[in-house]
Amino acid sequence: MTDKPKVEVLPIEKGATPDAQNVNKHTQRGRGLHENSMRKRGAGRSIFSAGKGVDTPVVMGGNQTLEIAATLGMEIINVHTTGNQIVNVVRDDIAPGSAEFYAMGLEDNEIGKLSYNPDLEILAAVMADPAMQALRDEDKMLADIVEGMGGNLRVKTLEELEAEYGNSEEDDFHPFIRIKVTPEIKERFEAVMVLMPGANEMEKIDALISCGELS
């Protein structure tokens, strides 16, 4: 049996703070459904935060829930764990099989589906961290998630590019590239560009090739 966890009931602004680098910027429709559900039926799914080395935990999952809860004037209950326990939010006012029981379940599933809207610039900035690159390289499931969100954001080194594409004696040489530019591709280009603010044009094109954005 593990030790009894530390539990705190706090004003919401003291219990958790949003992640300034939250990759999910959400959608207007998802936000509307989420707030409507919490106003009518109260809070359901818990949020989770990182508390190591900080006075106020920073939200890892549930930034929008925290924001709506603050708008509604809710308190927060912080249950401190180390990852070997799960936190079960038990709604003692809802009976299994009741209309509220099914309504909350349906809304919870739909909110997650409709609210997902990744910010590619923040994703690119997060993935620029060498520690995140290492995690992605060793975990295929994480790599698949990142690729599905915004493409392959691992920028190859110039040495890797040289081995893959060859090199030229001409300093100003670069293969001619043609591509049909769509708004979606432009957005992905800009997301990759934030990784290389001081790079020259050749290095930027090399980075786009290495990310699979150009061919």
C-alpha cells in the first residue's frame, strides 16, 4: 500500500497555471461545447499538471478545462502523485445509467474530438528541444503522434543532408526545386522556419528537404 497522497483544496489561481507553450490552441466550436457542458453539468474529467520544482503546478493536459473552470469560479483540488496512481473523479451527485451519466460521457468524447487544433509554430518550437528529439527518436508511437500533428519536424544536420543528397564544390549550388504552394504547406513551412531564425537560405531549404516538406 502506498502512502496517502497529499491533497490540497485551493483557489484555482493558486492550484494550477496554464502552459504558455500549449500545443493545442483548440477550436471555437470545441470551446463552446466544453463551456456549455461545464456550466450545465459541472466538471467531469480531471486535468493533470507538472509540479516538480515549481510553486504552482503547470498544466500538461486540460488547459482549456482550467480556463473554463476559472471563468466559472471553481476551486481546484490538487492530488499529488508520482505517476504510479491514477486519480478518479467521483461525481457523487450522478447515478450510473442516468441521463446525466450518459450526457456527460457523450459530451466528454465529443469535446476531445472537436477541440483538437494543434499550433504548428509551438509544436516546432517544442520539438526543437534536443531532449524532445531524443524522446521522439526512441519512441515510435510518440514520433507517429508528432508526424500526424504537423509533419516530421526533426531537422537533419548538414552532415546527414550531405550523406543523403551529396555535395557540390560550388558554394552557391542548390538543386532546382518546384512545389505547388497551398495555404497548408505555407503554414507548415513557417512552422519549420521558426527552428532556424539565423539560418541562411540554403540551410533553410536543406532543413525543409530533411523534414520531407520539399522534394
